Amino acid sequence: MNTAILSAGPAISDRRDRWFAIVVLGLLWIELASRLRFEWTINPQYGYGWTVPFLTGFLFWRRWQTAPVATEPWCRFTIMGVTIAAAALLAPLRLIQEANPDWRLLSWAMALLVVAISSALVYLAGGPAWLRHFAFPIASSLVAVPWPTQFE
């Protein structure tokens, strides 16, 4: 009886950790869409940006149905360090972006950080097989980020 209680403890905690990671990822993507929504609304050239988060979610859901078996990641601590560093860069980047909302390079930096964090968490959850499998849906969101003006 004690072994059943002990084995149920980590499973519940593991489930909470997964939901916490999903909620944090959702908030990151919502924040990114919130930062990009001004450009999507004002500039008709980027009006399609409103459909990209839904398309990305649909692509991720479709890939989820055929996801490969999760494997163990190779360098867990390095990836966690990169994820923490990317998350730590988001706060000052967000502060600078608040002062310069029309600076498109900051939008690219934020989008790349969110993609990097998402990719790292997918890698930690399912290893290299999952990262390869979900790379396209995660990276496809970058099509909605406005190009810097000099390249446009």
C-alpha cells in the first residue's frame, strides 16, 4: 500500500510540472502575439499575422497526433541553461521594447527567444525525435514577424 502512495506522488508532481510548462509556453506565445498585434493591425502587408498563431496551433496539434516515442535528451543541463538564459533575456528585451514599440529588430529578437525556449522545452520533453518532429510548427510562427524596414 505504501508503494502505491509513493509511486502516485511523482506522477502527480510530474503532471503539474507538465501543465506548468504548457501554461508558461502559452503565456510566452500570447505575449509575443500581443507585441506583434500592433503591426498586424496597422500595416496591411502583415494583416495575415492574425491567422498565423491559429495555423501554428493547428500544425502543432496535427503533429501531436503522429508524435514519435519520446526519448531521453542528450544534454539536459546545457539545454536547461540555454532556456534559463533565453528567459532571462526576455525581461530586459521587453522593457526596451516598451520604450521602442516600432523597432522591428526587437520583435525579431523576442520571437527568436520564444522559439528557442519552445524548442528547448520540446527537446527536454521528448528528446531529439520530438524536436525534429515539432520544429516546423514552432519555427513557422516566424513568418508573422515583420521584417526590418531596410530589408522590406
